[in-house]
Amino acid sequence: MLEHFCECYFDLSGPILCPVLGSITPLFIPNSSIRPIRLIGLCVSLITFLYPPVPRIQFDPSTAKSQFVESLRWLPYENIHLYMGIDGLSLFFVILTTFLIPICISVGWSGMRSFGKEYITAFLIREFLMIAVSCMLDPLLFYVLSESVPIPMFIIIGVWGSRQRKIKAAYQFFLYTLLGSVFMLLAILLILLQTGTTDLQILLTTEFSERRQILLWIAFFASFAVKVPMVPVHIWLPEAHVEAPTAGSVILAGILLKLGTYGFLRFSIPMFPEATLCFTPFIYTLSAIAIIYTSLTTLRQIDLKKIIAYSSVAHMNLVTIGMFSPNIQGIGGSILLMLSHGLVSSALFLCVGVLYDRHKTRLVRYYGGLVSTMPNFSTIFFFFTLANMSLPGTSSFIGEFLILVGAFQRNSLVATLAALGMILGAAYSLWLYNRVVSGNLKPDFLYKFSDLNGREVSIFLPFLVGVVRMGVHPKVFPDCMHTSVSNLVQHGKFH
């Protein structure tokens, strides 16, 4: 019995089920005992992050095959199995998810006064769903889990949002993602009728006709493009960010936006290689327009969260350019930039949260001269502003450089437009920092000045270490994903 327990403890189901058990426990504790609820949520999330299977230690980077594989007969009569595993494409998304959840719980530590156990439960269920989505190797169950992810986020925005428009933003977010995914469900049903299975390993060896590939690719694209988001289906993101609490913005920028790009990597590109090549110019066009348009739009925003939200749209569309460049540099760089964006963008939203907690406003015109009253905050904010600009030595530089190298090999014009977007990114990043930190204080609007406390510094510290680690010594990241990326490039006709 002990051997069976140890075997289950070290397999992949452990870190998936741990948040589920942790989300159930607070339900039996009264809301008045808020401290035990907080501690349970934080401890469960930390255990999930430090879970003994620790794929980052036992993971074998020399193979492109899925590892820690688990299979469960879900609907055997329809030949549908719950099939999970991780490879070089999904490993770091699992780590990023388990890294951000403890920070989100810590961010809401002092503000978790009403509906405390519901707050913890929502974030832990969100963690379970995101880990399961990253590990899922079945398109149908991937669809079920990925469409379940917006439900906790809908509750987080609607209940703990900051303004009166939070209900509208929550519905807009939920409906956008739901309607886009209906076409993906129809495509999966069509695949099931044609092949008799939804097992990804079998589907990767199935050859669809070119016409069928195009039809299925468009259906999958309708779902993933909304989640990236790509222009013109990006409207929900700024509204959701503005109305969400700080922890909700962190999880939205750090994890949810990766669902669409991960779906492209996991399903669209390897399953429909001919359609991918056919639609690559279309993706390049949409992404280049999105990068330029959202960068220019960012320069005209007056809300701190909207500035970072539009910046996220630009960065994620740069990721799509890298993904659809049929070479190792482009795809590897896109994965690195996704990981970097999960750190840098989340940290910038935390910086905005620090200001909002003290001054109860996010309007740029009310800020100025904070370097004289909040020097520690100004230093940290400056560091992440430089990281958002992809300064050499930070995590974003490696990913964006590789994306430009990969895109230039395929289309020099697209690479030039992407580079122009990076220049505009530097412009709005420096403009934002200058308006908030430099200049004169505005005591008529801001009257409570206090620098970062110990809890806030401890929250920023992991982000600082992660950004510097990826920027200075990034070798471990390409090494772990290189075999899987090479296999993706060489699969079918994508090379």
C-alpha cells in the first residue's frame, strides 16, 4: 500500500489534484476564521509548486515524447480517453502556473476580508484547470477544460472587481471566449466522426485532406485568436484588466493569455501543417497590424492598467509571428517570450496594484514625482519597465531577438514591422515611467505616501530573480524545449 501511495505521489496527478483538495478544505471553515483559510490556500499553492515529482528535475529533455503520461478511460464507447503528459512545450507553462498562484494569494492577503474562502477556492480551482489544460493530450478534453477556465475568472472579476462596470466586463470576457470556442467544438466533433478518436497521438499521424485541414484550422483559429487575443477580437482584454482585482490581472496576463498561443502550438500547427502554411501570411498580417495598432493605442491611454493591457496585446501578437515562422528560432523564441511576458507583465500589474492600494486611482494624470516619496517602488518599477522594453540582460530580450531572427528568415517585411513595434514599445514604456515617477508631486490628488512594505518586497523578489535568470543565463530553457520544438518543426510538411 505504501508503494502504491508513493507511486501516485510522484506521478502527474499529484500536482493536478492537490489544488482540488486544497479548494475543498476551506469550504468547511467559517468565514470568520480568515487566517486559517489564507494559510491553507497559501500552503496548498506552495506545495503544488514544490511538488516532489518536480518535472523540472526528472524531466528528460532529450526526447520529444510526452513524459509522466497518465491515461484514464473516460468514454470508452466513444474511444475518448483522459490522456495527460508533459513535454518541452508544456513543461514551463505548468511551472509558470504553479509559480503565479501563491503570489496571487499573497497579493490578496490583506484585502481578503469578505468571501475569503471563496477567493481561495476560485484561485485554486483556476490553478487545477490551467495545469490540467497544459497537460491534456486530447483535443476534446482540452476544449472542456479550457472553456472551464473562464468560469473562475468570471467570478473573480464580478465579485472582487474594483468598479461598477465589473459585471459588464465579466460578461464581455466570458461571452467573447465562449462564442469563439463554439466553432472549435464543432471541428472536434468532425474529427471524431472522421477518425473515431480524439487521441492527439493518433491524430498527429492522421492525414487530413487539404480542404478539410483548412476548414478545421479556421475553426480552431476562431477559438485561439480570441484568447491570444488578436485584432479585432481583443476588445475584451483591456476592459477585463481594468475591472479585475490586482491578483485577477496577474493571473489573466500571466496564464490565461497563453491558452490561445499554446493551443496553436499543441493542436493547430502539428495537426494541420498544410493549412498552417496556407494561413501564415494571414497570421503575419493580423499580427503586424495588431503590434503597430495596439502600440499606438497604448500611447493615448490614461489608465495605468489599460496601458499594460494593450502592451500585452502587442507582445502576444509578436509571439504569434514567431510561432508561425517555420523554424526553431521563431517557435523557441515565442515560447521564451510567453514565459517572460508571464513574469514581466504580471509584475507591472503588481506595480499598478501597489499604487492603487495607496491612492485609489489608476489615472496617469494624478501621478508624478513618486521617486522622492517611494524610491524603492520607483527602482523596481524602473527595472520592470526596462524588461518590458526588452533591454538586453532581461528575459524579454532573448525571446524577441529569436522571434525576429526566425521571422526575418521567412519574411523580412514582417520582421521589420515587428521591430518597429518594439521601438514603439520602448516609447510608451518610457513615457509611462516618466509620467508616474518623474516630475513634481501632486499633493492635491495624492496625500498618502508610503514605500513598499516587507510583504510587497517579498512578492516582487521572485519576479526580479526570474527575469534576471532568464535574461543572463537562459540556456536551461532552450535546452529543455529544443527537442520538442525541433519535432514540431519537422512534423509533417511544416518544414
